[in-house]
Amino acid sequence: MSCGRRPPGPPARACRRGKPGPATLRHHDAVIGSLRAAGFSVPMTGHAISLIDSYLYGFVLQELSLPFQDAAEVEEIAGAIVREMPADTYPHLTELATERVLRPGYDYADEFAFGLTLVLDALHPDEPPPA
């Protein structure tokens, strides 16, 4: 995780530790090693780590900021919003809410795997793997 420019919040507070622990260092080293072994150059490894971290932390922040925890709360909160907003003013938002979010079985957490697959599929080694 980069600790450069950052918005306030839990990940920003984690950056303030100033000294990552051994488990964090081992994790980062293992990920870097895996990318390098797969044929990612040093610059591409940096891009990949940044992209993956951004997606992971962004998803976590988004999930934490949602005003619901479970399907019942989704129905209650999103349902109330849809009922109160004029559908003709917000037709696309209404469509997404009614056709996706308010359908039985919807779980925002399922969006994580879809997005992560897109991120990982977009990353490609740019050198041959080491022999």
C-alpha cells in the first residue's frame, strides 16, 4: 500500500505506523516474488501491486461506507430510496436498483470477485519468466 497522497480513513491511519511489521513485509515480498517469477518486469510489478492494492483498499472503503450490512437492510434502505426518488429523473439508477440490487440473492460482496477478475485479467507479464 502506498502511503503517499491519501484520503483520511483507516488505510491512511495504517500508513502512519511508519514501520511495517514482519508479516506485512513477508506478504509484500511474496507477492513481488510471484509477479517477478511470472515474468513481470520491476516496473510492471510496481504497476500491478499499485493496481491490486488500489482495488482492494477501494473496495473495502466502499463496502465500509455502505449504509447496509445484509439483504434485509439493502431492501429497507435501497427500497426506500427508490420509492422516494422520481424514476423519470433517475431512470438508470432506478433500473439498476430494481433490476439488480433489490433482486433476491443480491450481495454487494459478490461484486468483489467480478472486479478482481477484471483487474487480474488486465495484468500481463512483460518479460519472459526467469529460467
